[in-house]
Amino acid sequence: MRHTKIVRTLALILPLACSFVLPLAAQESQDTSVADAARHAREQKKASAKPATVITNDTLSPAPATSPATPPTPGAEVTTSTGQQPPAATSDASAKTAPATPEDAEEKKKQIDSLKQELARLQDEVDLAQRSLSLDQDAFYTKPDSSNDKDGKAKLDAAVAELKSKQDDLAQLKAKLADLGFVEEPKTPAAPPKP
């Protein structure tokens, strides 16, 4: 009797033990395949060439104010056959780009500095308005009855119009700075974090 109990117990324990051991063995082979896949992916990443840089308007520096490729303006004097301009045309061009007196230069510098401060303030306002609009949109569109919320839609439309107005003001201010001869340095994009 005792012998049959031991055999029955072993008959029950043995299949249970096998059912636990087989998935562990399969998992171990799966772990090695995941490790191999990770190694293979790392090798491919190292072997792949660096992506080509994308050139956009933001990464390009602006063209110089006067270039030989620009067509002459009406009323401007034509260059001579030797390629030199008459002295009067040269003095007109230098009078437009450089201030006549040191006081004019200082006044222009003060004007540019004040416009740069105004530009920074307005840029901060635009950034804040964009973030606020994004939050308002998230709050509005996550409501289940957002299509029936007329007041919320009107608030969003007003925020969009305000943001557009600030962006237009910012563009006008940048144009005014460009007219004064200030060239904004292009911002270099931050490098993505490395894993």
C-alpha cells in the first residue's frame, strides 16, 4: 500500500516538474536570442552611415545684402567695361549701409538693442501663448461633449487669434530689425540624447 502511494505521488510530481522545467529551458534560449538580436542591432547601428544633414531655411545663413548676382536697381549707375563702378555709386552704397557719424552709429545701435529686447519679450509671450493654447486644446478635446461646448470653442478660437496676432507682431519686429541691418544668428538644433 505504501509503495503504491509513493508511485502515485511520483506520477503526479514528475509531470508537474517537467511542466515547470520545459518553459524555463525555452525562456533561457529565448533570452539568448534576444541578446543576440540586441547585439546584432547594435552592430547594424554602428555600421550604418551617419544620416545626411537636412538643410533648412533656419540652418542657412542669410545672403549678404549686396551680391553680384542681384540685378541693378532702376536709376543705379551701370558698371564700366573694366568691372569697376564709378565713385559716386560706391559712395551711395556705403552711405546706405554705414552711418554717417558716430552719433548715428550709436543711435542705430541703441535702436537695435531696444528692438532686440522687445523681440525677446515678444518671443517669450508667443511661446507662452503657444503652450497655453496647447493645454487649452488638450483640456477641451478630452471632454466627451466637446462638440457641444460652444463657450469652450469660442475661447479656443480667441486664443488662436491672439496667438496669430502675436506671431504677426513678432514677424514685423524681425523685419524691422532686418531693415536696420541686424542679422539674427541661426539657432543650432540641440543634438538628440544618446541612448
